[in-house]
Amino acid sequence: MPAPDHAPAPALERLRADHAAALLRFERRNRAWFAASIPDRGDAYFAEFDERLAALLAEQATGACHFHVIVEDGRIVGRINLVDVADGSADLGYRIAEEAAGCGLATAAVRAICARAADDYALTGLSAATTEDNRASLTVLTRTGFVRTGSVTLGGRPGIAFARALTPSGTARG
């Protein structure tokens, strides 16, 4: 059955230090699932998790990035981030737990982060990229108003770059 096009808005929480244990569990539990469609984070990510999280939180404090977890029933079921914030734009990245995939959560989360990007962070555009074989992300990006802008290589794999303009209401322009 196809995912609903308008799932309820998920709970997006700005990443905090107290998310550490739950976030690490989420990443470990879904590592193989993610690696099937996106480049793997590598062993160092897990070995140095606490230091990496501290660095992310410090970077977030500067406004250069906005990191979020997606919470459902008190558990982290995804991440959605805006990185490399500059000149009114940012790069979008997200990952959804295997157990939560296919039910419209990613589409709803991308819609929610687009609204937050425009309304809370005053961004006017987002870019994103995914591997060519990641059908789920291709669908999510297209469904949420992103348009293809070119080809990229992600972790040695062929990919597609996308962009989306934002207005303060979070809706696509034009």
C-alpha cells in the first residue's frame, strides 16, 4: 500500500545532549538498513559518538547547522538536519528507521522541516541529494516540492541533486 501523501506532522525536536543514548541506539539499530541506500557512517562514527555529538551541538550553537530528531511514541525514529547554512540556504539530510519506513513519515518530516526552515530559521532555499537507487528518497523529495538540479556522486555512487525554494509559510515558490 502506498504511503499517505499527507501524514500528520511528526514531532521534530532540536538535537540536544540528552538525546545521546537514544540517538546512538537509533543509529546502531538501523546501520545496515541505512547502508543499503546511503553511504555508511563507518566504525569511527560509533566509536567516537560522544565527541561527534558534542561537536555537532557546538556547531548548531553557531547557527551553521540545525539538527533535529524525529520522535514518535517517545522514541527516536528518524533524523532530519539542515547543514551548511549560509546566505539563506542549507543542505537537507534525513534518515528514517527501518521500522518507521513506508508510512509517510519522511514526507511529513520533510514538509515540517521546510516550514521550520522558512519560519524559524529564515531560510529561502534548501538543497538535497540522494543516490539514484534510493527510490524512497527520490519519491519524498519530489513529493515535497524539490526539483532535480543535476547529478552528483555520493560515497562513490551516482546520485541526483535537488533544490527547493521556500517562503515564510514553508510552501514552495512558484
